[in-house]
Amino acid sequence: MEKVVKPMNGYLALFISIGTLALAGYGFSQVEGNVYMLWLAIPSLLATIFIWKGIMIIQPNHSRVLNLFGKYVGSVKENGMFFVNPFYTTDKFSLRAHNLATPTLKVNDKMGNPIEIGAVLVWQIQDTYRAAYDVSDYMIYVKTQSEAAVRKLATSFAYDNIEDESATITLRDGGDKVSEILDQELTARLSTAGIRILESRISHLAYAQEIAGAMLQRQQATAIVAARFKIVEGAVGMVEMALAELRKKEIVDLDEEKKAAMVSNLMVVLCGEKGMQPVLNAGSLYQ
């Protein structure tokens, strides 16, 4: 597990190193008069190098993972100048938010239709210990597992509800719910590497090229049928209203045959795609 540590102040170590460096310089300057000054100069110079090697600077939203001869010591997440054991090995990690756009993947949806899908996600390192030691390369791990999560999402739902009319969630119309499911899948996969998902969205969604034309025609046909249904439904209501008004105001008394003819003509006029040409009847209603 991650252990956050706070090392010694680096400015204090730097100040001490300046003193040891000055002491080493003084010792070397007095060597000609007293050779024993080397016993002062050399240790002071080694101490200066030793201190300088242990000084590290951490930028904002960065961290260092400390390791001593194969043993995890801790993680430094504060920014500034610090002094640590010079024998520590350090690994740098950025705690900033990262963007990742997955490549456009070609997979089959729940109904077996080939589709193209891509996603974009925002992530950051939350646990530096897991990012450093639980996976071999956390960047490659994030990329690979993100593609796997998008593939699983695509195979779990239909592209739309044309084939699966009972589907409550589809890739095209799922919206925030689909994003929420993708977040959960990514979190489950990337938590092993100490990665936290801030946001994920589908950035590209389309039928594969080999069926795109056929699916477009199918969508257009479905839209036409739905539009016709609305037109007929409205036309029936208008005809019903016209007959009721004629009967109410006693403008004309129509028998069943004339009512049928009137209904037929009105339906043709109201439901036709093109404007109808009027026909003037100069005789009686029965001619």
C-alpha cells in the first residue's frame, strides 16, 4: 500500500552543503602549508557531494517513489525542495490529469452488428505504489485496459433499439448511463494500477462501412413509417372532426355512401405526398 512520507527540508540541506563546500575549499587552500589539512578537505568535499546527491526538487502535481535496495520506503507527494537518503532510488510520477483517446475499434454489438466505436477518458494516478510496482508499465496498462473496457461495453449493448425494441439502454441513446457504465468498467480494470477515472465518454460511434449503407436505408424506412403513422393518425382525427361539424351544424345531410366517398377523398388529400388537383362537380352529389 502507498505510504506518504515527508523528507527533510531541502533548503536546510543545501545550506549545510554550502558550509561543507566552503570548509573543503579552505582545507585545499591550506594543503601546501599543512598536508594534514587534506583530512579536513576531502571528507568535507565528500560530504558536500553526498548531500547534493540527496537533494531533490518536486514540481507541483508530481511525486517521487523512494526505494532503498529493493525495499519500498514511501512516496513524496508534496512539492518543493527536499533532502532524502542519497542511496534511495527515486521514480518520478505525474499526478496531473491525463487524456487518452482510444483508437477507433471495430467490434460487434450485442445484436452481432459490426460497429466502430471509440472513447476518450480523463485519468490520473491516485496510488503511486500500485502504479510503480503492481504493473510493469502503467501507461501501456492504461491504454490496453481502456481498449478492452470499450470492447466489452460495445458487446454488452445494442447500437440502437431497431432490432432490440425491448432494450432500455443502447449505445446511441444511452447518454450519461452508458458513460457511467464505462466509468465503472474502467475503474474496476485500472484500480490495479492505482489509476482513478475522472471522466469517460464515447467519442465515435457508427456502423461499420460494410453495413452502413444498409443500416442507413433501414433507419430511413423506419423514420418514414413513423412519419406516415403520425400523418394517418392526424388525418383520421381531422376527418372525424369534419364529419362531426357537418352533422352538428346541419350543413348537409350525407348518407353512408357519401360519407364513405368524403372520407376517402379527405384521406387522399391529407395523406398524399403531393398536392391534389381539385375536381369541380357541376351536378348533384350523386352525379
